[in-house]
Amino acid sequence: IHMDREELDKQLEQNGRKIQLNKDDKGSGRKKLFALAAALLIIGGAGGYFMGNFSIVPKGSTAASSSQMFQQTPDKNKELPAVRNTAIVQAVKEVGPAVVGITTKVYDRDIFNRRVEVGTSVGSGVIFDKKGYIVTNNHVVSGSKDVNVSLSNGKTVSGTVIGTDPATDLAVVKIDGSDDLPVASFGDSDNLQVGETAIAIGNPLGLEFQGTVTVGVISALNRSLDDVDQRFKLIQTDAAINPGNSGGALVTADGKVVGINSAKISKEGIEGMGFAIPINQVKGIVQQLIEHGKVIRAYLGVYAADKDIAMRYGYTWNNENGVLVMKVAENSPLSLTNVKPGDYILAIDGKKISSVKEMRDILDGHQPGDRISLTYSHNGRETNTDVLLSSAPGNNS
């Protein structure tokens, strides 16, 4: 460190410790200078913060501490450079605030058969209406009436389960509505293309990781899972989906929700296979849940099996067409016809069917009160009959 006596005097005065050197005692002055120089060197070696307080700069320049030099206040209104402000960033900004955490209490029975709370469960949901309606999975809120909803702004509010549909694993929760509520926009899942960007937003492993964003592609469409009794085909994605993501949003690069994340294959050695319920199927289910608290489906009243189902249980049959009638429900629309167990249902409204899934899809396209034409085979002879569909009783199965 080198400075003349005038510069040293000014620096010491700035730090509140001015030392007057005795002009008549040059030896004493030198000792004090050496001591001061050593002190400055030691302080300089202690760290940047302290060095900033004792920095020596040329005359006329402005000194700035290292803490000031590196401290930056984020400007939230500042636009990102184009290279960073990608479609994914914009989509997350648009949909992310509408994705919430849903916490439910988990109960069990003790040895005296009393209902006791044993923990909590956390999933995700998507606000889709300013009135406070949230779509989620049935398995997220199953068995609960009241839930806690964690909003993206950090607030937690009470919510009420207003409708569930176990058959499609969908449910609707409601919180108090507000014009300030962030709302996600639904897209068109029928127009999805394999390979396009897919963004999953949710709360994997709980609220500690609320609002987690993962990115992948649409891996496949119209997927069926063998071990799941699903009502419709699913969207497959390799965007990471983990426990807690259930009920969250699957989003396209233009910021539209095209699916409700619902399941993943979690087997050893399997990665990147998550599934979402297509939003076009969600829309109709959600509307019925809001209006009726349940889904009102057309009811035929048949217990049936197809070749795939039969093979799972070790049974086969020679007939290559139709589904086998195993049982006819009492007081059902089908019970008013001549269709009996052992017959084969071959077609509905002229559309040939070869699986229970195909038969269910046709029936889901009808409403209670609709009349259908049913073609069936009895002892090898084809016969047609009309059936007046009713509402599914009880558990909506």
C-alpha cells in the first residue's frame, strides 16, 4: 500500500480516526505508518466486506463497497430477453397461478371402530372459474367433504367438495369466488399432436414443492392402462409426474390446459410414463358435477365380459364378435327384453362392438330416456330389440 501523508490523513479522517503525525519525530511517524499499513493489510485479508470499507481509490473517483457492487434488486416488471422469455416461460406464467394445492385429512378406524385422524394427504387442482371452482382428481379428495386449498399467493382457504365421479377419477372443489382469482383456460385435447411440448404443473411430494414445473412432450394419445378401469383414453407424457401432481395441469406451449394429470407407471426401471385425462372429456364431467354433484349416466343394466376380460380369468369362447352377457340386473332396462345370460351383444345402434369398453363408450354418448337399438345373438341366431335407457342407480356404476 502506498500513499503520501496528505492522502493518508484524508482516508483516516473519513474513517473517524485521524492521526496527526509529529513532524519533529520522524521515527515515531514512521512506526505509526508501518503499524497502520500492517493493519490495513490484515483487514484487507479478512474479507471483501471489510476491504470495501478501507478501499483506497484515486482522487475524484467514487468508492463503492463490494456489497453495493454485487447487490441487485430484482425488477419484476423488467422484460426478459427474448432468448429467455420462451413459450414455456409464458405458459407457466399464465397457468401456474391457477394451480393450487389441496390438502385433505386421512382417517382410519381404531380398535374400538372409532374414526380417528391418521394424517393428511396433498394433491393438486386447477382453478377454472372466477366463482371458485377447482377441478381435481377424485382420489385426491375421496372420502372428504371439507378440504384446505393452498393458493399460489401463499394463502390457504377452506374449500368444499361439491361433486365426485369415481368412474372417471374427477372431482370439483369450490372456494369463495373473487375477481382476483387466477383462472386457467381449457384447450382442445382432440387437436394434440404427438411430440409437441407438454408442461406439467403441480405439487409433487406435497406443498413444500408447490407449483413445480416439469417439461416434456406428448408421448402418445388414446392410451389404455390394463390395470385401470378407465372410462376413456388417456394422454401419455414424459413430463415428470409424481405423487402429489394428481389433479394438476398438463399444459401446451400456448398456455392452454389440455389434461388433468392423474397417474404414472411406477415400476422398477420405468421412467417418464405419466398419464392425464383429456380436457375435452373433463369439461362435460365437470359441468355435471357442478349441476348435480354427480354424473348422470345412461343405464342399460348388463354385466358383460369381452375376450380380453375373459382371458384374464382363464376363460375363452369361440365367438369372435360381441360381448358376453354374464348377468342382467334386476329392474333394469335390459331386464325388460329377451336378452339372457349367455347371449352375445353384437351391436348398438348398428355399431358393432367387440369389447366392454366400446359398449360403454356408445352408452356414454346417450342420455337417460334415449332409446337404442340393440343387436344380440341367442343360440347362434341374431335378433334386434329396442331398449329405453334409464339413469344409473345408486353408485353410478
